[in-house]
Amino acid sequence: MPPSSISFLVDCPSCNKNVSATTVLGRADLIEALAAGADVRAIHMADVGDHQWSLTKEQKVNLRKRMAEGLV
């Protein structure tokens, strides 16, 4: 993970629950990807290996909002 990656709460499609995940991109690249509507990947450590997935449009909107509010 880049040292400036973002940690946030999000629903994991593999676990089907809310988890603490980290962005694969660092903050600067994440801001660019969110602005461009590009793919944003998240990862979290699970009991049986890591889960990694692309955020949905709604998850990206929520993440962008939390970042703008200074919550992540």
C-alpha cells in the first residue's frame, strides 16, 4: 500500500459486511481517480486471505464526500 493510502469503512462484497478497508491508491492518485470517475480499488485483511474489489459508483461518491468533509 502507498504510505498515503486512505482507510475507511465500506461494505465488502466478499464478506457481505461493513469493514475497515484501505485504498490501493495513495491520496493524490485517489483524488484524481475520483474526479475522473476511474476505477478505485479497496482492500482489507480477512480471516482467509485479503479481499480486494473495485468500489461501486455509490461507494466512490460516499468516499469523495467523506474526504471533502475531512473525515478520512
